[in-house]
Amino acid sequence: MSKFQAFMKKDIDSLTKEVVISERFINEETGEFIPFKIKPIPTSLEKLIRKGCTNITQNGQDFDSVAYENQIAVNCIVEPDLHDKELQDFYGVLTPEDLLNEMLLVGENQQLQVELSKINGFKTPKGLADEAKN
């Protein structure tokens, strides 16, 4: 086995995960909560999103953190399909970003951001604290 073989993995698509973001979305037949299906994004895409959310101004750089958060979410969410016209029409919006912001309550959006951070390899404050204890 080559010493590099362990690094030769293209498994990012297999890292999808189902997470319950809201207890408001319920399968009427089973009574179970309907999870969001999320996936990580490659660093190359994150860098493009970051660049697109950064504007050069006379005073330096201006970073639009709201647009960044929205773009990360839209690119990580597999289900529900935020590009679905019927779902967008139901909420009266025209973009996937607006759909997500109309669908979720503030706390639910925060929970989504926590889950997206985890799936993309960031440690949560609790995870960092647990690691420090060990």
C-alpha cells in the first residue's frame, strides 16, 4: 500500500447526513419529523463563495457574512430542494436563499448553521471544550 493511498479518497458525496432542523415539518402518514439532508462542500467551492461575498472598498474589504451563510447553506442542503419552483411559489420567493429564510425560524436557522459547520469539519464550541478536557 502506497503511503499516499490513504489520502486518495473522493468520498465527499458519501458524507451526506440527515438532520432534524425543525419539529414543524412532520410526515403526516408516520408522524415522524422530516429531516434535512445535508452534505459537505469542497474547500474550492467555499473559497469561491467567500470571494463572491467579499467586496473591495476604499477602506479595505467588506465581507457580506449574511450572503456567505446563505450561499453555504444552499450549496450544502440536498433536501429539501431549495431550487424547487413549487416550494418557492408556496413561500412566495424567487431564490433558494429567500426560500430557506422564509421556511425556517431564527432558532431553526441557527441549528442548521451548527449542523452545516459540523458536516464541513468545523468543531463546535462544545466539541472544542470536550477535546480540551481530554
